[in-house]
Amino acid sequence: MISLLKRIAIPFITLLVLVSAISANAGPFKNLFGNDSGGFDLGKLAKTIKTAKEAFGEVTEEDEIKVGEEAAAVLLGAVPLVNNDPVQKYLNRVGQWVALNTERGHLPWKFGLLESDDINAFAAPGGYVFVTKGLMMQMKSEAELASTVAHEVVHVLEKHHLDAVRKGAKMELAISMMGSNSNEEKREKLQRISSGFKELYSRGLDKADEYQADRMGLVIATRAGYDPYGLPAVLQTLEGMNPQSQSLALMFKTHPTPTQRLGLLAQYYHYIEPFAEQAQVTKRFEKYLAMLKR
Amino acid sequence: MNRFTIFVLMASLTPPLMAQELKQGWVLGESNLYKKPYSDAEVMSRLAADSEVKVIKRKGGWYQVKVSKSRSGWMRMNTLRFGEQSGDKKAGNISGLQQTIKLFKTGRSGSSGVTVATGIRGLDATDLQNSKPNHEALEQLKTFSTDQEGAKSFAAKAKLTGQTLAYIPEEKPKLEPSAPPPEENYWGNDDD
């Protein structure tokens, strides 16, 4: 019975997904579908579209950003922002410029420096990127900072975190119903989402996602005009640190080792070598780094 | 004020005037020391595996290194490694593995999210698990953002120019045979 339903439903739903994709760009239609106000046909259509999106893994960008806000709030609940506006704004300019050199430059990108001596960086859906102060203080140039940001930006571009938390069926439901009416219901869903991210941030992404972020991040930093060897430089610094250091524990638990990552990146150096003369931008970086060390 | 007090005062007021200590690196396998950072530059000498060098600076995929008090040259980035050699001369050959083993041994296992009196503020799995989502901080974060124009002029100030470069096609990583297959079954287990 179920398989018969699937056979009929798949082509039909494919069509509906197309319709919904078109309607997503057209305000009036969107309201019509969403509000159930367009008579029997449209109302039913709207419901089926929702199911189809669930089935095909489509989350609207709007919902993606809302989910990301919850995820970012989880991180900020674990560790505060560095209390230094100039440095925070500096990081946002670097990050926004990096993000502009990608296919999702239009997202509402936000970048935050976290007040922690731990060495780590995080991303959240919809355009959130965080770097710890501990990591930034290991860096020597804006190119290194940009390359780290670029790695995190890839997690957003490729929706790595969003897809990872949605693997739990309940989470899928929660996200697809973000826009529900009752406050009670909404609160429960947000809580489910935030607990999904608590789990994900302590467990980490698939290693394949991390390697993809390295590979694409290498290109993005190069596109932004930076010295393309920033990411390998950061990884070499991490490789040279005492692996037993507490400040590396979470990052090492959630990522392949720097040695493994460098090994993979080394295959790609011939792509970036023609851009080797691009700027490291050290003076500007050092100015802001000094503000952190004060 | 006795001599000791003066000494303490002096010590606390004197900024660290020493030149920044050069970072120690060591040679992974027998490698060339070049006169300039180009692969067709003159080779000054061959450095044996495990030789120690001091890194002066980086230029693209090259490090300028000091091999003795009076001799310096350039090495390819991936022929060097940073960090302590930990006494064991052979450490370099197995340290990737060692590192992984250490990682398993030390993985912080969420036993303590407590910050100790050293003033070090960590961020471990426990901190994340215990997080109370902070929306106030999120609102504050939003005030730091810049728009696209702001980012462009910021980049222009450092003479950064956007480049066109396609993403690198994935080469099947030999290091990670265990990447999980993508989930094909969109219908998941919801039917059950």
C-alpha cells in the first residue's frame, strides 16, 4: 500500500515542488498558499507542498535562517562574545567580504568572536560564523583569518549543520513547522532544535563535510584575493601544538587531525599556486590582534 | 623601599624587549634548501630529515628558515613541521598516528566544564550541552555586521581584488575510506 502511494506520489510531488519553487519568488502566491485562503484546490495544494518539501529535503531560506538563530543562540549561551566592538566589526568585514565571493553572498551573514581560550570555530545555518579568541590569537595574518572563516562559510553554503540535525525525524518535523501559530507549540519546537544543535556541536559533523569545507574554503579565500596558503598555515600551526592541550580537545574531537587535513589539502596546491603572490594582509590584522592582547 | 621591591617593580614595568622568538620547525623528510622561494631557484643544500630550523616568515607556499646562525634559505611549506620534537627523533614519522591515539586517550569526555583558577576559559562539550540559548547576545552580535558595500570598500583598502576561480573537483580522498554514503531514502523510517 505504502509503495503504491509512493509510486503515484513521487511524480506528482515533483511537480508540486516545482510549483512551490516558483511561488517562493512570488509574494502573493506564497501568502495564498500559506494562508489556506485560495479555495479547496490551493488549500490542499499547500499542504501537499509542505509534505513534499519535507520529503525532498527542502527548507526555505527563511526557515534556515530562523533555525540558524537558535543554533547561534546555543553557542552564545555556552560562551560569551568578546567585549571589543572594533575587533567584532573587523571580523564582520573580513567575513562579509569572504562570503561575497561565494554563491550565497545575499545571506544575512553575521560573524562573532567568542571569548574563549579554546581553539575552535563554528558555523550555524543561514549565515552565522564564530571564531574563538584562542584561535585568532594563533594566527599571523588576515589571510589566515579569512581562510578559517571561509572554511566555516562552506558549512553554511552546503547546509552541513542543517542537514545533520534534520537526520533525526522529529527534528525534521520541528523545522518544517517552524511557522506554526501557537506560542506553546513554537517554544517546544525551538527547544527541540536547540537541543539538536547542542548535541551536534559537541559531536561534530561528518569528516567528509570537514574535508569539503577545507577544499572549498581554500578556493573561496583565494577568490577573495588573499594569500591562498592561509588555511594550510593555520593547520600547520595547530599541528605543531601539543595535541594534549585542553584548548584543542573539542576541536580535535570533532575534526580530522591537522595532519590528515594538510595531507588532503596538499593535493590541491597546484590549483592555488598561480595566486601565491596574493596579499597576507598582516599590518591590519596585527592592529586588531593587539587590541585582543591588551 | 628595599632592593627587592625595586627589582620586582622593574621586572613588572619592563616590557618584553626581546625580539620575538622564532618558531621552531623541523624537516619532515630530506629536503632542499633554496636560495629563493621558487622551485627553479638555486638549491643551497640538502637538509636531512629531522633537522631543526627556525622559521623567519612565510611567503605563499614557502617558509624562510634559519638553519644556523649565519645561514638561511627557503623551504617548501609542506616539507616542514612545527612543534617540539619531543626527544624522540623518529617522532615525525608516526606523529600523525600518535596524535590520533592521544586524541582518543584524552578526548575530554565531558567530565569537567569547570573553569579552573588559571583564568583559562575553555569551551568543551559540557559547556555546549549545558548552554542556555542566549538571544540577547545574538541581538548584540547583529549590531556588528556590515553590508556588502562596507565589505567591498574594506577589501579595497587592503588592495584585495576578487578573483574568478572554480571550486576544485573532489578527488576521492585516500585517507578517509569510511565516509558514509549519502542518504538516498528520502522516505526515511517514517513509514514504520
